[in-house]
Amino acid sequence: MSKQLEDRIDDLEAKMAFQDDTIQALNDMVGKQQLELDTLRRAVELLASRQADLAASLPGEAADDEPPPHY
């Protein structure tokens, strides 16, 4: 093989190794973000449930619009 061809192959191998490292780092980051997203989704569902429970325990707004019984 010619020196020029060997240099090109070496360059491509180096680029491929760098890309493999980058892909692995990105994959790790996506995995961590997915775990965080799942945690946040559960927290939002819990907060929505608590808000619904609180809203159900409050007196209704319709009762506030009704005239008092002495009218």
C-alpha cells in the first residue's frame, strides 16, 4: 500500500474512533435524560392528582353564585 493510502486509512480510523466515543457519550446522556424525564413525569402526575384532590375538597363556585336563602 502507498503511504498516502495508509495515511488516509489511519485518518479514517481516528475519526471513526472519535465518532464512536461521541456516540457513546451522547447515548449515555440520552439515557440519563430519559430517567430524569420519567421522574419529572411522575412528579407532574402526582401534583396533578393532588391538585384535583384539593379542588374537589373546596366548595363549588356554583354555590357562591346562588342567592342567599332569605331572598
